[in-house]
Amino acid sequence: MPVPTLPTQSRRAPQAEPRIDPPSRWRAWWSLVRPLVLRLHFYAGVLVAPFILVASVTGLLYTIAPQVEQIAYHDLTHVTPSGDQATLAEQVAAARASHPDGDILRVDVPSAPDRSTRVVFTDETVPAGYDMSVFVNPYSAGVEGQVRSYGQWLGFRAWLDELHRNLHLGAFGRHYSELAASWLWVVALGGLMLWIGKSRRERRARRLIAPDPAATGRSRVMSWHAVIGVWVLLGVLALSVSGLTWSRFAGENIGEVRTALSWTEPTPATSLLPGGGAADEHAQHGSAEAAPGAEEPDAVFSDGAGVDGVLATAREAGLGDPLYLVPPADAASAWTAAENKRDWPTGYDAISVDPASGEMLDRVEFADWPVMAKLTDWVIGAHMGILFGVANQLALAALAIGLIVMTLLGYRMWWLRRPRGATGLRFGRPAPRGAWRRLPWPALVGLVAVTGVVGWFVPMLGISLVAFLLVDVAVGVARRRG
């Protein structure tokens, strides 16, 4: 007899949660973020691009500055060697005779037998931030001439530098370059994200770095705009970061961070007083005799060790050219002798020298600089076109041209987005609205927090972003009411 079987309870097998493959996850994430990135890239490109364009044009002009400076001031900076050189003290005295007013800031030692000595003075007749450089023939101690200078740059090069930095509008003009540097990295990275997203969607990865020869119209313009952006991206990011380091507002924040993290350039201690760093072992120099000619500042160039003794100490210490000698700031301070070799390989070894005995008191070598201080100096040197000489200038020129072309192509794309059949001065449609509302609230909160931190650290970015949002809201309200 068959054994009856009990009916089994039907159980539904648990269904596995739907799995989203990585490409699908990426597409889902990108579908939420893309409208926001597109709208930000569009408005930043339209409203900030003029500032970036001006900075690119002035930067392109600046790339020729070294050659122009060498040609324009060749008669001042170069001499014909003839016999023995006069002492530096005699050369400084000749410079003082031709420029009786102002304090001597430093003496630039000739870096080659056919170069002149440069003595830099403060001068009330030049604009704020500028000095006056007097050039002396080291063989005859005759003055070759003088020209106003900004740091180490002379005349026309200083003029181009200020044009790029502030358009010769003073502190107010610095806002333009800081605005450009603040937004440049945002526009560049946003454009890269959009181009990668488009290439992945169309499965045409090779078009990331090569324009599409089959594209026409606006698609062709976009292809060239984006591909140029990919090729210049790293250089553009370096320009943006280095530009912010010496900007007015963000530069101060960066400086505070560098100081807090000990990323600043160390300098040799110059105090001669007890407890003054390097002078701890030389407390006997804390008297008035420590700084010869304390009542007559120029006497320090000839009395005691004098400027020639300081030069001899610097050479014995192995300091090379270009070499700057900075006189004591007061009776309780030492001389500073510092290399200023800004091309590759760089050299910034520096020492402090007792003005009475010519003894070296302290030394700081470039090898001992913090890594971030070195990187900052190298990036800034590359931004200025002096780190790798002519190759650096050519790279900067290519970057500037790339930015100019890319900006113009961006405006061309905007123009081609005009409504069909539009004539006259009718610009293209903006990116669609509602990008913020599409984000999940956790992502929105996180984005707002990050934006707030970045906006505080880079104030020109934060202020202009708030202005963009207010304008965008006002335009949206006006359109709804219309």
C-alpha cells in the first residue's frame, strides 16, 4: 500500500535583489550629476571666460618677456671685460653717487665676467611695489644707467608682468586675475567630466584625445573644444593652482595653510641679539659694534667685513650665481647672502653673515626645504616661464594659445545653439534648469557643504558663484512670470 505523502507547503524562492552592474551604476550616477555639471560649466564658461581669455592673452604676451628684456636692456646688463674689477664697495659707492636718495635693498653680484653689478634702491618716484635698479660696470666702477624694476624684472618685463597680474589697475585689477584662476580649474574639470560622459555614452573612447573628422556643425566645434581641453588639462590646472598662490584673497589663505603646515621657505637667522636664533652662540655681537656704521647705513658696505667680506664668505660657503647680498636691516641684524637660481636645477642656498667679522652665522640649504615649499617654488617658476628656459616659454605659449582657441570655440558653440532660423544678435539657449532639484537630498547637502568650504577658501569663487545663483534665480522667476 502506498504511503500517502503529505502535501508540501509551497514556498516561493526568495528573489535576489536586482543587481546593477558598474556601468549601470555609473550611468545612474551620471544621469543625476550631469545636468548640474553642464549648467555650471555653461554659466561659468559664458560669464567667466572673458576673464580667462584676457589672462590667456596677457600671459601669451608675457612669454616673450625674457627675450625682450635681454634686448631692451642689453647695454645696462652687459659690459666688456677689461682688466681687474673694482671692489664691490667702490661699485656701491658709485651707484649711491648717481642715486643719492633711497635705501639700498640689495646688491646683485655679476653672474658672468661680461655682466654688470646691479644695486637696487628704494625710490619714491616709482609706483608702489617698484624699485630703482642702478647698473655699474664692475671694471671701471662707472654707472651704466638705471631703470625701474619690480623684484628681479626690469622695465618692460615688469610692465608685462603687471599687465598680466592686474591690467595696471592696482589692487582692484588683481580681482580679474584671481577670478580667472579661481574658476579655471572648475571649468576645466567640469568640461572633462562632460566629455568623458559623452564618450562613454557613445562608446567612442578614442574621441577623448582626437577630434571626430566626420563631425559637422556644432558637433565638430564641440569635438575640437573638448579635445584641446583634454590635451592642455594638466597645464591648465597647474596654472590655476600657481596663480592662486599669489592672488590677493585665496593667496592669503594658502599662505596661512603653508605656514601652519611648515611648508614655507626657511631663511637663515639674522638676529645678532642674545636669544635671536643664530646669534645665540655669538652674543658678543649684540653691541653697537656688531653693525658698523649703524648711524650711517651705507657705511656697512665698507666698514667691518663690508660687502666684499660678505661676498668672500659666501663664496667660501660654496654659494653660486646668481647671488644676492642683502644688507642688515638694522644695527642688530646680519647680512644675508642668497642664491637665486630659479631655472632648473634650482638653487636657493642662503647664509647670514656677521657684519663686523664676516663670519657665517647660519645657513639654510635648498635641499633642506620642505617638499611642499620646493613644489610650490617649482610650480610658480614654471608658471612664470623660467624653470626650464625656452622650453618652458614655448609650453606656456602653447597653453595660452590652447586656452584662447578653446574659449573662442566655446562661445562659438553657444552661438550655434541659437533657435533655428534665428537671425541677428541672438545667443544660444542656456543649459536646462532644475539640476539642483534632481539630486538626492544627502548628495545635495554634501555638495553644498563642499562648495561652502571651497568658496570660503577661494573667496572670489564663492562670491561669484553666489552671484551666479542669484542671477539664475532672478532669471527663472522672471521667465515664470512672463
